[in-house]
Amino acid sequence: WRSPPTTRGGRQGRLYYGTQVASRPPSFTLFVNDPKLFGETYRRYVERQIREGLGFDGTPLRLFWRGKQQRDAERDLARQQTRKT
């Protein structure tokens, strides 16, 4: 796969990994460093690669772009809730 283009600030988006989270419709969560760094053209490129590589031609897909800060916040919240109980 191609690397995403670099932004004006010199930051580049990183796609760490992806996983399928649902089957109807096929839904994928892509874990990235910052979803804002991925432009619409690169998002379409990734969707097209998933369609062609996994045989989802003509099937609606849902892609969720999940950033590192979002993951860390959810993990911290879950830890706080388990400590209270």
C-alpha cells in the first residue's frame, strides 16, 4: 500500500492495523495515529484496496478511523470505572 501524503506541518498519518468488526454490512476499524491526517482521497484509496483485496465489490463498506488519543482516552475511562467498583 502507498503511504499517506505528508501534511503541511510535516506530520504523516500512520496506519497501524485494521480489523473487521462486523459482517452485515462489512465494517472495519482502522487504527491510526491521527485520523485527521488522512485526506478523503487516501481514505477512498484504502477502501478500494479493501474491496479489491477481500472481494467486496459492490458491497457497502463501513470504515472507522480510530486514533491513538481516542484509544487511550477510552482505555483510561475503562480503568477508572473498574477501580470504582
